[in-house]
Amino acid sequence: MSDLVSGEAFNELFRQYRHTAWRLETRTFYGVLIENEPFQRWLTGDDSDIEWFKPWLTMMKAELATGKRMERVRLIDDPPSDYLRWELWGTPYNLGVGEDIRYLPRTHPIVTELPGHDFWVFDSRTVARLEFDDKGDVLGAALTEDPRQVLTALQARDAAWHHALPFTEYMATRAL
């Protein structure tokens, strides 16, 4: 495995990209569920404290105010895992600072054509493949500008984005 970018160096990727950042999220959970205090509070019905979320939201608001775009497609199960339900709860905060997050049912036929791992693609030229430990914690990202890997990521982006539902549309389908 190549060297992984993590911590502040990983955050710097979001300050350095110039135009677009796009992510495919494939997992049903991220991080240590038992030790994730905000998630555990949310499970008990306490969603009053979003201090843990503010550093990301602040950074995104500043970066997106410069005209950059940030888009994601999250694969989602029916019914969603508790963790994915928590992400659904938090999505309006992401949207509020300018991110565009869409949802693609894991049962959609296009999903079988997508990579089976999470990645970011920055400015259509750098792919950051996320690596996780067994608990779901992010170890970091392996960066590449290899044209074949970039092309694969861009094809996945185009296919997933075409079929994914905007948040409000996805939520409306859940109410049916």
C-alpha cells in the first residue's frame, strides 16, 4: 500500500482543489459506532449538539463560497443502517453550506458497475481512495493521478450522479 494522506494533510486537499470535489460513499457505517459520542447521543434522540460537525461545515462554507463545487453520492440501503439514517439527519447541514449530496439505492443496477470502495476525485485529475480499518475508521487516502484510475473514477462519478436522487427527492420516496 502506498503512503496514506491523513489528518491535516487530508483536510488540505479540500483547500487546494480549484473547481470540483466529488465522492462516492459505499459503506454502511464509518468510524467506531460504539465510541462515536455524537452518533450515540443521536441514537437516544439527542440531536441538539452539532459542535463536532462545525469544523467541517465551517471549512466547506468558506471553500464553497469561492465558487468551488462539492458533490457526493451515497449508496443507501432500504432500510438504511442506523449510521446512514444519522447521515440523512445531518445532510441538511451539508446542503446548507453548499454541498450537493445525492442518494443512490444500493439495489440500483448501476451500483454493480461502480467501484466497491470510497474515493474522492479532485478537479477530475486526482483520485483519493479512502482506506479504512476493520472498525470503519479512516486510515487515510491513497492519492493517484494515474490516467486509468482517474478515468475509472470519472466514469463512476458520471454513472452514479446520473442515477442518484437529490436529497429532497430521495426523502420524498421514503415517505411513500
